[in-house]
Amino acid sequence: VINKLTKKFELNLDKFKADMNSAQIKKELQDNQNLAVQIGLAGTPAFIIASNVNEPSKMYSIFVPGGVSQNILQNAINDAAKHAHSSAQSSN
């Protein structure tokens, strides 16, 4: 599979294999896995939906772990949008 993908995307297979085995890449993957465990991310997909990301004091976020229905995801987006709108109103 990897050979086919490297050809399809015109990647350098030797460099790709070397990178896969590099200590730096292994550390990055381990760091990502540790972060996932810390925030309770148990699988994919997972979503973090946030409003007011440029204003940390007003930021509101919702963590949606794992696969969910479109309805649940849309409700989370709507909640974040409502929070953003109410934050904008309260600061005016």
C-alpha cells in the first residue's frame, strides 16, 4: 500500500521509509499519542469545536470524541456559534 501511495503522490520512497524510522518522527508520534490520552481522545474521528479562538478569555470549546451523527455535530457547532454571538453582544 505504501509503495502505491508514494508513487501516486510522487513521494521519494527511500526518504519516506527513512523518515518513518527516524527518532524525531517516532518522538512526534509518541507526543501526539500522549496528548490524545491527556485530553481523552480515544479514537478517530474526534472534533474540537471552538468559538472566539483569537480571544482566549472568551473562548468556548466543545470536545466531540469519536464518530457521532451529523445532528450531534451540528448541535455542537450551533452551540459554539451561539456562545460566540452572546460573547460579542456582551462586549458591546
